[in-house]
Amino acid sequence: MEKGIYRIRGNAHVDGADARQGGELRPGNTVRTQPGGEIVCAVQNDAFLVRQNSEVSIVANGLRVVAGAVLSVFRPNQRKEIR
């Protein structure tokens, strides 16, 4: 699986800057979406769909969901933490 941002819809930001397709994401980044916004991305061996009105911080072993909704697909047999 290739890493990075696959698709952006509407207003979406990574660490306060406009998200861009093909941009890299890694632990320590924060993804925020506005109304109507959405990001589909891959980080390490995991994939995420961050829905509108969401704020998600990527951590070394999972996610920290501050607000909103996220669909996640994790690599099997690896411990992950969602806070």
C-alpha cells in the first residue's frame, strides 16, 4: 500500500495547511476537515477515511480522534490504539 493522501473533497487541512493529493502523512500530523470535506489516506500499513467536521491526530500506534468520524482499516494482527 502506498502512503499518503489519495483523495480530498471540500476543505481539508493537514497541520493547518491545505491538504493536497499525493501529500505524505505520518505520525504527529493532524488532519482536519470542514463541512462537506473528506480525506482518504494511508499511513504506514493502515487506511483511513476522515469524514466532514472531523479532527484526527495520527499517532505511532493508531489514531486520536478529537472530533468527528473516521472509517479505519488496519493491517491484521497488529495492536492499534484509537483514543
